[in-house]
Amino acid sequence: MAKKYDKLTRNAAGRIVPEEINGEKHIPFKGVGKHKPTGHKYAPPNRSCIDYPDDGDKRQPSLKEALVKSGLKDGMTISTHHHFRNGDVIANQVFDIAAELGVKDLRWFPSASFPCHEPMIDHMENGVINRIEGSMNGPLGRYASEGNMKGTGVLRSHGGRYQAVQDGEVHIDIAVIAAPAADAFGNANGVNGEAACGLLGFALADAQYADRVIVVTDNLVDFPCIPWQINGNLVDFTVEVDKVGIPEKIVSGTTRITKSPDRLRIADLTARFCDAAGIIKDGFSFQSGAGGTSLAVGEFFADMMRKRKIKARFIRAGSNKYPVKMLEEGLADYILDGQTFDLEGVRSMRENPNHVNTSPFTSYNYHGKGNFASMVDVVMLGATEVDVNFNANVVTHSDGYMLHGIGGWQNCLFARTTILPVPLFRDRIPVIRDEVTTLCGPGELIDVIVTERGIAVNPNRKDLIEKVQASGLPLKSIEELKQEAEDICGVPEQPKLEDEIVGVVKWVDGTIIDAIRKVKK
Amino acid sequence: MQDKSYSAGNKGPKVRSDCYVRVIPGDEPLQIHLNSKVDTLYGNHIRTLAEDVAKTFEFTHGVIQIEDTGALDFVLEARLEAALKKATQKDISFLPPFREENIKPSVRERYRFTRLYLPGNSPKLMLNAGVHHPDGLILDLEDAVAPDKKYEARFLVRNALRNLKFYGAERMVRINQVPQGLEDLDFIVPHGVNLILVPKCESHEQIKSVNAKIEELKKSHNIDTPVWLMPIIESALGVIKSYEIATAADNIVAMAIGLEDYTADLGTLRSDEGIESFYGRSQVVNACRAAKIQPIDSVFSNIDDTEALRQNVLRSKQLGFEGMGCIHPRQVPVVKESFAPSDKELEKAKKIYLAFQEAKEQGHGVVALGSKMIDPPVVKRAQRQIDVAVKTGLLSENWNSED
């Protein structure tokens, strides 16, 4: 069996990373905008109508049958998607079936994992799964961080996942796409049905490039399934099941604007900063996440737009009822939506042609002819840590454990202005450090840190500094912010990590930006 | 487990930035059992700290259990001290370092538009309170602390006075009702308190007994900085005696009314419009103005209704109050803005101020605006409104030279 990793080298960010991972060759990070791909994109196998039914009915009696017909065997790469978030029931079933069939050493290639995937730990223990390549959080993150996974984890952004698939860096043997609505031909969408989740964009690369594609649904409709977000012409088999997901866990409905006065202050400062920097003007665009603080920033933007009678050209989202309200109120022309977080978002996407479903291909893919993320005027993102050079971490906590996925975070850093609204410390742990535990985003792409105790602007952004200087906002240097946190919390010790590498973090261009070390128990 | 144990602090699923300490005296040499959310980054530091506090109390045999949810040092120290003091009955203190800025006195005439109440035994709410920039932060030992937590709250409040960052807010403490509140003074007067709120005041004797104890403590601790008082009127008797109370001592800088208790005493319910308390509030304003101290209004308890709060502040301002208590940081900007002068008031104030400057420069004894003479108190009020506007960000500091 291949070594978990080999050939350590220092990359352009000064991080020690392996060049060989799970027996495959990888390129160390060369710097932002330094690595270009060569040659042609990967192509999936060519197929013929001869092998598919003329009546379009590709149904198989069960998921097991479909997997067997797809040739499921040892060492394959199986992909699933996180449209159902913590309400996904299909991914676990796929690996239960693999276990039943005695298949071993699979690579699970999810677009993200959730706490509902805790049963995968058993499949890693019994050898069905060799490793996860995708974000790991909750119990899976803990399991991998403590060095229990047989292979080495590879973490990619949403855009990086698309890039890896289209570049042929990850060859998907079987893609299993769970869909809230589909026809027997394989056309599928996320806007209709019990388990409606909005869109199926994360499965696009898999549909285009996997050897075999299976669509699973609990809502089989007569051909044609309209709209077809997934094109049935890319699908090998369809399967009807009782339930694809648990609706109340798919759209949690709990994403609300924060009530915490501290977080509201951070949001207020963020909005005022954007205003002072001249970003809030007619026709601007923004992206903010579905977290309570980000939503509050959006609401403050909305207030400003109403007062000035201006509107945004587009909002890039993770949408829920708040951006939907802005769209319907006429405060934005379009929502370009990557994933939908509540039923209002789903409804709007179904009914409103200006609420557009996007994919990691359109929004984030770095190996393409441009993407949407770099055209956004301002993006607000989270982070677990930021260092004094504005480098940021989003996957590990300061104690070294993997607890968050990268999501679209790395891809969004390319917006014209990137702001991290973060508390100065969380439960005594300062967010601003001398060095981040894991490097996920290079400081040259991170422009502003907004905390409840002050705002630090990256010294590279002289233009922003000039604009906000006289604004009366509490501007501080990042060193001052770090100093203040340590004055309050005390200087933290270093996390206790071993040399052993348990995972790597990919940059948007497929190079390795950092390695994640095993946590000492 | 039937061993006798002594505890302090809070635990539970919702508790953060706090710790729960349990001290179990025994025969074995000291053991510290730490269960902390931040063990990786601060565990060694916390263990050393616990050993230091134990050493101070000569607690050498037994177990100290700490369940920590990210408490800062001054919180850990307060909890450890409270539990160890109960266990050892030793009259010793373990004081956190004084922040330099927490020794500074406050001035009598400073603005007190907003004072934010913080429950005296809830460290989580204290940590970021100052960043919302209220004029004063009140560490509350009275109604916000459950009777069985009063003992440990005193240590926490004392440590907060010394070590919490107040970000320029006046350091205030609401003590318990006199005479119980007199015992609180030991924990605050030597530790940098700027202003003490004396609740449920009904006579000048209560103020005198508080001041007698303050004087005694100032003397024994060599403190020569002022400790201001703000009596709170919370009963019909208090309202009747409000002038007597307002003039009971020189260090009274403000007087507040507490409407929850007052309306209960009247046998009525508190309404948003406040018709039932009109007399009481107006009486307190009059007593304060007669005594030349600041009249401060009661808190507004519906924290979700910002608009009702704004209306309430405007009524309060109209009655003559110049400050209000806040029970949530989000009330602070609303109260501050509403007490600030309106645009119209401000325009007038600017004109009067400029006319006064001009008269001064030209050596005129009398100030005139157009054909109208301006009396000195009007000039003074204009000056004050401009100060307020600058302070609340309505006017820039150099408004005068801008246009």
C-alpha cells in the first residue's frame, strides 16, 4: 500500500508539506497567481446510446444494484454531496452497502461532511473507507485529527474540488447524487419535493466527469423533470428510495440575525467600514455568509440602500430569507446562489428567475476563464485564526483539531475587498496570533479584520486606508489588536501537535498550501 | 463523596467565560483537577494559578476541582478565593493586579447619559460591556445576584474593578440595600470604584452610614480620590424625601429613580407611557435640580422594542432627566442619541455659542443674537448642548473651524 505521505518540502508560504500523498504526486504552493495548469482538461469515458434504454428509463431496483452495476470495487473513489447538509441519509447508505459487499479501501470524496456522517468512522475502522478527501468537522474532524484515518486527508475549497475533478487530479469512479426531484432518465433538481434544498450545484463536476453517475430520489416525476439542474444525459442509473434526506435538518431554519450585542457591533462596524470605503454604492455587489454576524451586515447594508434609494446589482449567497427579502424589496437585481439555507431561499429560487442557481464552476473554479467570486465588490468571511500578516485559518481550531470545512472561503478571498468580521477572542482564545495553526488563506488576499475592539486594515491596501482614515472608525494595527487580546486573555501556549501529517490543505489552484498535523492526546 | 466541600462559580451548558470551583479538604497532598475548554492553550497556566491561590490560603491537603469554560484570570482567581476562603476560614485576599487606568478617579461633572447594569456574578457579560461605550458600567451586587451567590459575587466584582477593561466607562457598583450593603463596601472602596449606587434610599441617614464606612475605608487604605454616590429612589417615602436625600452629602453627584419598585409601592403597574410615575419622576428631577446634581431616569425593561425605548427617552428628556439606566448594550446607543440635543436645538446652540464668542472677542459684556439679548444661563446651556453633541458624535470637535 502507498505511503500516507512522502517527500516533505518547504512551500512558498514557508510551510512544510508533502509532495506525495497517498501515493499520488502533488505540487507545493508556489504563491498566489504563480501556478498555471498545462495540457487539457480530464475527459470522462465516451458512452453510447446503444447501452442505455431508448425509453429513457434508467431505474435500478435499489441503490445496491446500481452500485454493483457501476462496478463498485476495492480502492475506488466514491463521491457524494452536501446539499442536504446534516439531513443527508444517502452517503451513509452507500458505504453501508460497500461494507455489505465486502469492498475495501474506498476514497470518500464528499463536497462536505457533517455530524450526521459519524457512522463513517466505523467504515474507516473496518477498512471500507481508506480516507476522506473533503472537509471534516465534528466527530470526523476529531477522528482524523487524532491520526486514526488510514490515508491522508485532502481538504479542498468548493472551487478547488471542481478544479481537482476537471484537472483529473481526482478521478471519480462513482458519483451518487441525491436529488429532491428527478425523472427516470436522470434529470434532477433541488427545488421540488419533500427534501427540497434549492440547487444541486456541488454535484455538477461529478456529473460531468465521473465514470458512473447514479441519481437517487424520493420524488420520481414523469419525464421531463423541470428544471433539470442535473442533466440526465450525464446519468447512468436512477434509483427510487423512500427518503433521500431529513427535511428539517436540510433547512435548519435556525439561521437568524445575531442578537449578541458584541456581534452586532462587529457587523455594524463592518457595514460602516464598507460605507466609509465607498463600497456601498448603486450597482455594487456583495457576498456574506449565513452566519448570524454576516446576516446582520447584510441588514445594515439594506438599511443604507433603503435610505439612499440605491440597490445592489447582485448578492452572492448562501441564501436564506434575509437576502430573499432584499431581492423582493428591490434592493438587489439578482441573487447568485450557491446553496440555499432555508425554505424561503428554496421558494424564491423556484419562483423567481432573478434568484439564480450557480455552481462551483461558475462561481469559484480557478482553472477556468474567470469566475464570479473575483467580481464581487466585498465579501465577509469567518476565520478561526488570523496572524499578524493577515494570513488566516478556517479549518483547524487553535488547539489543532479540524473542525470546519473550507467551503467557498478560499475562492471568495479573490473579491475586490475581503473582510473578516471576527471577535477578538472566543472563550479566552485570541483570534489574532503570531502564526496561524493551519494556513488556508494568504494574507495578501485578506484586506480587513473587523473586531468588536477595533478594525485593522492590511497595510497593502493603502487605497482603503486612505478612504477610511477620517471616518472616526476605531482603526488599529493588527499588532495592536493582538496585543489587546493578549492583554485581556494572557498569551496562549502553542497547540500540542506531533510531526505526523494527517491531512493537507489545497490552494484554489490545486497546490498544497499547508499540512495538518496530528494532535497529541 | 460525602466529604465536605466548598464551591463557587457557575457551571452548566449555557455558562461561558466562567468557572466552577469545588474545594474538598482531605488528607492527601494537594491535587488540582482541571477540566477546561481551553486546556491546550491555557491549562498549565490555570493549574499554576490555582496552586498559587491555594498556597496563599495555606491549603496544602485536599482536592481543587475546576470546571472552566474559558474564564479569564481575574474570574478564576475570584472563584478560587471564594471557595478557598469558605474552606479555610482565613482572612486573606488574593488580589489580581490593578490595571493602571482602573485607579483613576472620575470627575463629578462627567456625563452619565447611559449606565449599563451588569449582573455581579456573571463574568461573561462583563468582558465586552465596555466596548459598547456606556458612560458607566454598573457591577450589580443587589437585585441581579441570587441570595446564595452574594458572597462569591463580591470577590468577582472586586476583581473586575481592578482588572476588567472598562474602556473609559465610569466604574460603578450597586451595593445591596443598607445596612447589608455596608459590608459590600469593603470589597469595592479600596479597589477603584468611582461611583456607588445606593438602592432603595429613604433617608439621609442611609447615605450618612454609607459615607461613614467609605471614609473609614479611605482612611485605612490611604485613598484620597473621591467616591461618588448615586442614591436610587424606589418608594413613595423616598420620593417624598428626595430633596433631603439629594442634599445628604457632598459626594452625591446624581440621583436616580427605580420605577419597578416605586410603582409596586404605589400599588400600580408600570406602563410604557409612565403616567403613574409622573409625579415621582418629576419630583426627583426637581429635587436633583434644586440640589444641583444629575437627575437620572429608571431603566426601560423591554429590550426588544427600540422604538418604545426611544419614545421613553424623549419623554424622560422632556421631564428634565439627563441619563437613564440600560439593561442591554443595544439600549446604549439609543439612549445616548435620544438624550443628545436635536438638530434644531443644536443649530440654536451653535448660534448662541458663536455670538457669545464674538461678544467676548469684541469685549462686549452683553451677548446678543440679532436684536435679542441672551442671558448667561442660556449661554451655559448652549455650551453644554454643544459639549454633549461633540461627546455623542453629532458634532466634530473642531466644528467651529470647519465652516
